[in-house]
Amino acid sequence: MTALPLAAHRVAAPRLLDLAGEFPGVPEGWAYLDAAATAQKPKAVIDAIARAYAQDYATVHRGVYQRSARMTERFEAARDAVARFIGARADEIVFVRGATEAINLVAQSWGPGQVGAGDRILLSVLEHHSNIVPWRMLADRVGATIDVAPLTAEGQIDEEALIAMITPATKLVAIAHVSNVLGSVADIPRIAAAARARGAKLLVDGCQAAPRMVLDMGALGCDFYAFSGHKLYGPTGIGVLWARSDILQAMPPWQGGGAMIEEVTFERISYAAAPLRFEAGTPHIAGVIGLHAAIDWVEQVGMSALEAHEAALTALMRAELGAIPGVRLFGPEASAGILSFAVGDIHPHDVATILDETGVAVRAGHHCAQPLMRHLGVTATARASVSAHNSPDDIARLAAGLQKVRRIFG
Ligand code: PMP
């Protein structure tokens, strides 16, 4: 293992948390650097999910018996916690499977009534496929056009250019808060103000921001916000769509079934108010409980402390990797927890395979962002992303692994 430069240690140390012991899924000596794909889980979250099944389990919103009534209270308490966590109201929180489903919900429910032939939807080059494909599908269905805002040379969304591209025909701007490839952070309040001034709605893909920064829907000023529980230290299969109350209440249901209705006859259905109108079927009860536990855990640690921890590790990672000959870093200096890189012209899969042999887990591939890969002139990158449990040792292990990659490939 390479010794860390002392100066880097001194910069990083005061802001670092020591939480590795809370993650039973991360054994000592394994550098898990793929939180941007999915976060490892703190014991508190694992225990809460186990308790939900082993002690408290029952359905919600239906049962008259006490266990079900208590579980319903817990379920709705989780909705309250999510709302507090993002500075919103509980009736604006829709539980979905994840960010992908949240965006599809907006595209399929809000989309057809609000975006028509000749209208425009504005995205950016760095979007994840889940913030491209639902809009392409909607555009094809209604005859709308997709516009794509460029990036700056650094790898930020070019906000000047994006704002200039919002026309009166633009019904929606849909962009990532934090890029899952470059870690670049968009200035959402600025973009929201510009969208509002031109009558366009703003959807923010907050999948990579929700685990990394303090969120306040009022301050952001957007209209829709989507994120996944599993990147926020919670379980898979649960996520959140936040939508401004007046917009959400006016949106038609997108899936039909139990729990989302008021009255059903064969001739006519009346629907429940939002958010239940958008939650057809038995929900992911234990997932919602697990998400609540994850939010409690994050709040206990403190989101600002997590943000500072990740910023210190990211700065260290940029310094360490940037000092290795032949390593090319992508994205801006001030990237949030995520760093894509290339090692000469060695294929990222080979880089990740050799790193795996040294006990370092990074992602290699197109990261569900093929248009961005084309923009960068590559087919894939290697990507390291940091999380609450990581330490400077993990970064040192990554740097040492990359030296091994260089030795193997000469
Ligand atoms: N958007 C971004 C920026 C992401 O990083 C991801 C997950 N990689 C998604 C959307 C989709 O999230 P999920 O697969 O949890 O629905």
C-alpha cells in the first residue's frame, strides 16, 4: 500500500468521520468505492428492516387489527420523515420503486397532458438513461422535441447555455442535481428561476444528491425531485418522487389497482387524493421502514458532516490519482463524491478487474450515460465514489491498485 502524502492527510483528517464499524457489509481491508451505484447499509438500517419483518409486520392502510394500524402509523411516519428530510410536505411524497420509477411516473402521468406536438423538453448531455429514455418515449408518443444542453469544458452543465435554450415551447427541463459520472453539481435554484420565468417546469434527478447534500425543496425551487432509497443507505426497491402539491394533485393516476381509489364500480372509478392515488397495490412496507431508518441514521450523523467527509475524501482522491502518471481525471475539481478516470488507454474493465484483485471495488462501464461517454470520447470510464464508511486508507488502496495496473500493463 502506498503511504499517503502527509499534507493530504492533514487537509482531510479534521473533516473525516469514522463510521466504518457501523457497516457490517464492509469487511476490514475491502475498499468499497461504488456507493454511486448503491450504498452499503448501516447496521441500524439492517436491524430496522429485520424488525419490520420479525416483529411488526402486517399490511398497511387496510387492516382493522392493531398490528396493521401500528404498521400504517409507522408507514406514514416514514412519509413524514422523508418530507422533513427534504423540506417538503408529507402529501407531496410519493413512494415509488426508485428514481427510475419516479421519472417514469412524471413522464407517463404529467407528461401527456402537459407536453404536446411541437413542444420541447430540455435535458443535458450528462443525464443518466433514466432521465433520457422516459422523455424520449414521451416525445415519440406526443410529437415533442428533445433539446440537449451542452457541458462546460470542466464537465458541468453549461447553465448559461441551458438557460438560453429554454424557449416558450419548452414545457419541461429535466436535469441531474449531481452527475453520476462526473460528480458535477448543478445550480438548481438558478435553473429553477429561469425555467419558472419562461413557464417551464423543472424536474431534478436527485439520485446522487440525496445521499450527499442537505436538500430543501423550497430553496431549490424545482417542481419535481426524484431519488432512490438504496443510494441513501436504505434498501433497494424504494424511492421517492416529490412533486409540488398543486401539480401533484392535478396529475392523473398512472397505475390502477387497490389503495389508489375512493370508489370502484364497473362503470366509474373515483380516485384517492395524492399521494395515495399514485401508490397502487400493496406497497414496499419494509422498504419504507428501512428508508425511514436510513434517514434517521443520516440525520444522526448529520448531512453536513457527511458532505464534508465526502468532500475531503474526494479532494484526497483527486490529488492521489492525479499524481499517478497516465491517469486522466474527468469532471470538475469540486465534484461531489464521484470521480471518473482513465488509466492510459487500458480498458476500464481491466482496470476494475485488477483493482478487484487488490480488494478495491470500483465501477467500470458507461454508467447508464452513453451520450456522456460519446461526449467524453470514450466508451467507458472507471469510477470511484466515496461514502460514509470510506477512509483515506481506501483511497491509498485505490492508488496502490492503480500502480499495479500500470505495472501489469507496462
Ligand atoms: N439517476 C442517476 C443520476 C443515477 O445515478 C441513477 C442510478 N445509477 C438513477 C438515476 C437511477 O436510479 P435507480 O436505478 O435507483 O432507479
